[in-house]
Amino acid sequence: MKRLMGLAGMAVLLVAAAPADLLNAPGRPDAMVALDAGRKPAEVLAQSLIKPGARVMDVMAGQGYYTELLARHVGPKGRVIAIEPVNYMEDPKTAEAWAALQKRNRNVELVVGAPGEAAMPDKLDAAFYHLTYHDLYWQSEKFKYPRTDVDAYNARLFQALKPGGVVLIIDHYGVPGMDSRAQADKTHRIDADVVKADMARAGFRFAGSVPILEMAGDDPAKLVFDPSLRGKTNRFYYRFVKP
């Protein structure tokens, strides 16, 4: 209880560490800025428990939306290691976006490989999963994305984090009780209780849910890329801590 109270207090202190100028600083592509309204990144980072100077892993980072914001959040004494599957980097536009992002943010490192196969960074203060934890249950021959042993992966994650390190998971609410691999393949969602159970088995303690991304009217059985739902899904934001 004292541990959780301390974490809650830390979250309050960190509200001032994620000001609007993280979003407004020059250089962010317009396409990234356009996503801010739905993703609420200032609020997300304010409640992240991530301190300036932290060493953070951003898993399956896309074109670096959160990688860049995390890099600004941790500052020049911090570091962000982005994990990017091979097939993402085969897109020339994505490769160009990463080259430009790293030029703007010298504290960003890019590791190419699926989460279950890429080298796990060590001495981490935090790991960040923005709409990607469900992908640990996904696999695709077409997209060159291999099957992940989720428990083995999370065991590696536990070892990689420092004591007191945090795991932040934002994902689309899925159908409760549905098989995780079937759900990841069909709708790219996950049962939120599966995430809690996975983290508990790995040894992490639940450190609270932040409801800022929860939305009414979402159908958890629908594909998240459905035009009627894109960017409007009901999302959970969970925090876990390594004791």
C-alpha cells in the first residue's frame, strides 16, 4: 500500500513534466500532430510515472509517434529504445520517417526485429506499449511477424527492468474471455484481464488504471481499423511496476 501511495504521489509530481511544449516543439510531422486530439499524449505522459533521464523501451513504435514524445519527455540525459519489426522498416516512408526522427532526437535508438526476437534492452526504467501489447499474441506469415511466446517474453521484460521500473500498456478493449490469439488476429484487440494476468505471472504489480482513453459506444467485437471506429476505440491504460 505504501508503495502504491508513493507511486500515486509521483504521478502528481510528474504532471508538470509533460507540458504542452512537448507537443508544440518544432519538427513533429503534421500527420503526427493530427493524432494528438484522440491520443491525449500530454495526459498519458503526465500519468506515466516516467521521470526525466529515464531509459525507456517503446515496443512496436510504428513511425515513432510516441518515441519522439518520450524522447522529449525524458530529455537529453534519458534514452528511448524503439523496437520495430522488420516488415515495418521495409516501407521506404517508414525508414525515412525514422531517419528524420533520429536526426531531431539524438537520444533515440532503433532496434529492428519482432519483440520476441529482438535483443531486449537492459537496465530499463520503463517499457511502453501503445496499442501493441495485443501484437504479442498476433502472428502473420504475410507480414513476416513470428509467433511470440508471451510468458517467455514477459519474463525477459521483467529481468530487463530495474526494481521500481514501470510497464505502461495502452490497448483496445476486446471481448472478455475470447481467445487472445484469435482476437488479435481478427480485431487487433485484447481482453484487458488477460493483460493483468500476464503481468502478474511475470511478477509485476498492478499500479493503477488511468481512464482518460476510455470511450463509450465502441463495439469490442469490431476490427479497430474499421473506418467508423478508427481512433475512437475504447482503450485501457494500465500501469505495472516491478517490485
